[in-house]
Amino acid sequence: MSGNTLALPAAPRRRRSAWWTALGVLLVILGAAAVLLALALHSMPVPPISITIDGEQVLQGLDPAQLPPAHKVVLVGIVLCALLALLVIVPVALILSFGTLLMLMLLVVGLPLLVVGALATLLLSPLLLVGWLVWKVATG
């Protein structure tokens, strides 16, 4: 063989985005939670639910263990949607509250410091001008 053969570079491996990996992990966790919740609803003895509004019995004797399988699936879906909403709402609320607190601290502490600095610069400007002129004369 001669040394003139052309070697093709290896094709770069496509890496999955971290978002896809996180989404896959989240889906696996949600699926496992759904299965565990369905098993818990099926095997756990739950006392019947009664709803009373203003002393009037609206619903009496609803037993989740006696629900048909389709209703149990819907109930598990509702609970999982509530958990997913909770996983989104709580961090967003924390970020917004800390952001608001940071902005408030900047306004309460930073703005007065900025005003004091501007006033100090304004009041000391004649001295700064004299110092600059002396430096210019001294350096030639």
C-alpha cells in the first residue's frame, strides 16, 4: 500500500442534550410514582369520603377502593398533575420571592449609597480639579 491513502475522520458522536436526559429521568420517575400510587390506591384500605357543605351532606360514602379501574387511573393522573404543578410552582415562587428581595435590597441599600457617592464626588470636585492641575503641571 502506498502512503497516499485518504483517511476519513471518524463521524462525531451526537451527544444527547441534557434537557432530553432530564426529561427522560423525569418521565421514569413520574411513571414509577404512578405505578406506586396505583398499587397503593388498590391495596390500601381508605375510609369512605363524606363531603358536607354548610351542614348539608353533598357526598356520602365514596370509597376510592371501590372505584372502577378507569377512575383510579384518572385519580392517579390528577394526583400526578398536582405533584408536577407543585414541582414547577414552588421553585418559581422561590425564585420570584428571592428576586424581589434582591431588588428591594438594592433599592434600600444600593440607591442611597449611589446618591452619597454622587454627592461626595460633586462636593469634592474642586479638590479633584486642583489635584489634576497640580499633577499636570508636575509631569510637564
